[in-house]
Amino acid sequence: MRETITMSDYVVVFDVGVQGYQTWRYAAAPIVFAIVMAGFAVLPSSYLSRFGRPSPGFYRLVIALAATALLAHGVQLLTETRREYNSLSTALRTKHYSVVEGTVADFVPGGPGGHGDETFRVGVVRFRYSAAMITSAFHRTKPYGGPIRDGVNVRIASVNGALVRVEVRE
């Protein structure tokens, strides 16, 4: 006899739409650092000449190039992370995802400090993610309080392998 599971039997532990766009933080660091570096580029020549040869103009050029590269990297990160969030949240909202429901098996926890992928399967579907990933999808591993472990009953909505909604049976 198959047990009937209702929606109330599950607790939502992750939903990309509820979580919101949070990966912008990864882009903030290079952008802020670029702004700080740009501040050094406008230092008076008398200060920059303390560093000796080459000329203060050379230091300004190097600082400006480094600041530009950091700014470009930050903007690229911001663009890519926003695009990914929009894609995942739209797929969830418009119900363009795959759902797998069942018991977690073959669970391998992620390592401490975000090192190593956390992997598991539900039925024949395998999942892989890491705490070190820059993604709007679920990536909270067991060392960081992740809810996935062997024997847990889950319902997972995924888009191309990215977990957009994770529910755990009470």
C-alpha cells in the first residue's frame, strides 16, 4: 500500500524566489576595491614620487588599469549572477522545472570550508552542489547546516541540475 503524502507533510527549506537575489554580494567586493584603488590614482604626484622610480605617472597608469580590470570583473559578476537568478526564479514561477520526490540515498557531505561537492541521489536522479559555488540555487551543504542527508524524504524542483526549491518531509 502506497502512503499518500500531502503538501502539508513537507517543509520548504529553500525557494529561490523567496530567497531573493543575494549573489550580488560577490560582485560588491571587486567593485568597492576598484573604487578604493581609483582613489589612489588621484593622489598627489609628490606622494607617489616617494615610491621612487618609475615616475608617478606610471603608478597612476598601473593603478588605473588594475581598478578598471576589477571594476569590469565586478560588473561581469553582477551581470552573470543577476541573469542566473532571473532565469531560475522565472523557471520556478512559471513552473518550468523538473520535480523529483523520494528518499535521499548515496549522500556524500561537502567538506568544511566549502571544499568538495555535496552529492546525493533521489531515485535515479543525481544532484551535486558546493558551498563554494556562486549561485542563486540551493547550495547549503551539511557543514553549513544543510538539511540533506541519507534517508531524508525530499521533494526537489530543479532546472538543469540547479535546485530551485527544496522541501523536506516532516
